[in-house]
Amino acid sequence: MYQLEVPSWKLTVSVLYKSMCISACEQVFSLFTESITDIVVKSHTSEIKENDTVTLTCETKNANRIVWVRVSGSLPSDRYQSNARRTITFPSIKRSAAGDYYCEAENLASKKRSNIYTLTVNLFLSVWMERVSAISIQLIPPYPAVGQSVTLSVTGINGNIRQIMWYKGSNTDASNNILIYIPSANQPQINGLQYFSRASALPNASLLISDLEFTDGDNYTVTVQTLQPAQQTSVKLTVYEFVTDPVVKSNISIKENDPVTLTCETENAARIVWGRVSGILPSDTIVSKDNTTITFPSIKRSAAGDYYCEAENPVSKKKSNIYTLTVNSCSTAAMAGIICGTILIIVLIISVTFLLYKRYIIPLKENKQGCAKCAQDTSRVYDNILNSAEDQTSKEDPSYMGLQFRHQDGYGELKR
């Protein structure tokens, strides 16, 4: 409206606008003629788990335009970007979002591309974390024992291996690194903070551990870099010890109706099985949760027999000694007590009889034998009597000889 009425004013305004535009453009041009600094993609989350909120930042200066790119496809549909597009955010990241990302920054003077950032999304299982990847690890042998060797064999690798990194644990922190292996290097193996001399990398990305110790059991993680994006996975290594010889024991004297427990004493067993030589276990037998004991709540004589236990784990299996279970009945015990009491009484009677015999009967017999000898030896008595009479007579009448008991020698003298 003003242009039609005042043409001269229109000209003045146009000149003024042109002057102002040139001034502003010069300022804008001068602002974006500085070169873009080096670009770096960073994430403030060190370990990304599924469903976490993750933000990637494109760090640079002097850029008037930033573009985010995913190497192997389009950006996830649920991501959102800041107004200046310096950040890209995944509000609840999924495993499908894993991949290689970069950002491009440009202005009127320059254009630059960032490093490749590999976004890895981890999935936690019940006990240990399994990295999402196409590669996997197999244990050879599957059940290694103390003193043996085991190979953590990596399978599913596509392309030429450029770098291998092994970690002890479920994450790839530098403090967990065992070794780095670069096949093309003159000295391909570089030892990390968790390195131990029994571990060595193989060119196919596998890890060999020799002379296994029980403490070697842990999670092991490998990162394999080829021309494709780096792939990562973990495995649980369990080191087994051989089962010790099992022994069946019971610490009580067993009588009918008593509660009785048998114990299978062993170590390193993953499974224990009880057996009875001549049949199955009694129906009222109670087996503990870990199978280390069996209990008879009120044992019967029918439970008597030979028992054993077997202990096993994935690397060994052993059978115990045969335990003979003897059950004594109450009537048998009472009969045994009566028999023992009777025998004791008999022994006492015999002992008392012997003592009485020795004290009274033997001396009595000796006295009787002495009297019998006196009765049989009459010559001595008679001779004494005669001698006494003879002595008396001779005193009264010296010519009286008297009757005397004479020896046979005296008869010989008369013949003279």
C-alpha cells in the first residue's frame, strides 16, 4: 500500500533492506567459514543393557548441520534427536538397535565424518550375561576337570580375523582383559591385567587353558573384530573335581522300631543315588534333598540287608562300600538277657560249690583217711600195750617174760 502512494519511499526501503541483508550475510558467512573440528561419537553409558535409555552424542564444533547414519540400515523408528541433532536417544533400547553408527557434520567451509561407534546391547540371562552376536563359544571337553586342559573354541566367525580380545568376567572392562591377539602383528599376543601363564590365544580366536585349577572357573568373554562390526559373546567355564570314595555310615546300635539314619560321606558329588543289594529301598524310607542321607523313621526287621550309595559328577562316578544293616528285635534281646543271666547264676553256683568243697569236704576226707591208717596199724598199739604190761610184770616178777609181739627175726632166734 505504501509503495503505490510513495514510490520514492519504496526505493529508500529497498536500498536499506539490501544494505542490512549484506551485513547479516557477511556475519553469517564469517561464522561458518571456520573448519569443523574432529568429530567423535560417545555414549555416557559404559555397558548397555536391553530396555535401558541410551543417548549417543556427536561431539564437534563449528557445524551448522549434523546427520546421523547407521551403517547397516536405517535408524530405529523409536529414536529421537535433539533440535541441533547433536544427540540421538533410544528411550528403551532393543537388541535390534545394535549396530555401527556415525555422524556427519558440515558447514559452508568443510564437512567431516566421525568414527564408527559400535552399539552393543547386552541381554542378561538367569546367572550370567550372554552377549548378542552371531558367534558362540564351545568348551572342549564340555566337562573339564582339575589338571586337564580346556579349549574355549569360538565358532560362527565370518571373514578374516583382525583382532581378538579375551576377558575374564562378563564385561569388557580393561581391568578384566586377559589378552589381545592381533594375527597380523609380529608379536600377535599382548597380555592384559588378568593374564596368567596357562592361558594362550589361538589364531582361530579360541582360548586354550592348560593345567586347570578349580579357581579358573568363571565367565569368559571374547570380542572378535573382522571387516564386519565387532562381535562379542560369553561362556561359563566350570572346573570339576573328581568324586572322593563314598562311605556309608551309621552311628547307632540298631534295634527294631528305632529311627535309623544312614549317611553317604563323599565330596565333589553332583548326584548321589542309594541302592539295596537284594531289592528296593523300604517304602517308608525318607531321602534327604541332597540325597546324602536316608532315614528309617521306625525301622523294621524287614529293612535289614546290604546297602550302598553311588556318588557322581560329570567327570567321575564311584560306588561306596557295602553296609550291612542288622536289626535286632526286642524278644531276641530279652532272650539274650535271660540266657546271660542263667549262665551267670550257674557260674556263681559252681564257684560257691568249689569253695565249699575245698574248705570243708577235703579236710574232712583227710581226717577220715588218717583214722583209717591208725586202725590198720594195730601192731604198734598192741606192742605198746604188751611192752607196758611186760614192764610191769618184770618189775613184780623178773622171771615172767610175758606175751609180746615179735618180729619174724625173733622166731629165728628161738630156733637156735
